[in-house]
Amino acid sequence: MIKLDDRDLKILSVLQKEGRIAKTALAARVNLSPTPCWERLKRMENAGVIEAYCAQIAPNAFGPLSIVFMQAELSSHMAEDFDRFERAIADIEEIVECWAVGGGFDYLLKFACRDINAYQRCVDDLLMQNIGLNRYFTYVVTKGVKLLPIPPVPRNSSVSG
């Protein structure tokens, strides 16, 4: 567990919105001198609180793009069945997110494909792999409404790391 104070949370909040901010500008925004700010940043990186710095690319920057969500239900619920499914989808580039969920289905997957035909080819490939996919439901995104990073919310002022 790493203890995070209000200033650490402010650093995280600024970085989520402005990942390319200069370290001196970041220090000024959180009312610190550059060296202590840099030390806090390194401490959070080393603890795994900050996993990566990346650019958010416009979804249609390279042409049309279809975003599709899939609810997936496996035919069996043994640990090895979940492992087999997760290994099978790990390297599929079109699957950009996958969440194991509790409730009426097992996984929620997010696909980013050129078009719906490309999505269907991915699904057909998944079905042919015999990875235990029993049933799936497709939801085509018609427009994005809200997409924000998870805010750094203090939970008992500590984060596991």
C-alpha cells in the first residue's frame, strides 16, 4: 500500500488530463517546487500507481471505425475455461478492452473495427477457435457520449501497489 495525500491526487488528476505537461508546469499546478514534485511522481510510478503515459487518438483519425460492445457468455465456468478464453482473446488487436463481470454474463468486450463486417469476422474466428463461447450479444455504438479516465479518488488515503 502506498499512502497518497491530496497533493499526490492532484498530480494524478493533472496528468490524466494533460499527460504531456512539462514537469515544471506540473509542479507549479500542484504548488510544489520541481524536485519534490518529481520525487512524488517517481514514487507513484515505482509503486505502480501510474502505469503508463499515452496519447488518446481520435477514433476516426485513420478512417471510419465501428465500436462494438459484446456481452459474452461461456458454456462452462471452470477456472480453466476462463483462462482458455482470456488467453485466446489476449492478442486479438480488435478487442481493445475486456472485462470479466458478475451477473447475467461472463465478459464485456469492446471491439474497434473498420466496419461491422470486420467485427463479424472477428466473432466468426472466435467461434471457430472452440474457446467455450456459448452465447454473445452485440451492441453497436452509435455515438460516444462520455469517456473519461477513472478519477483518482481517495479510498482511505491509500492505493495498493
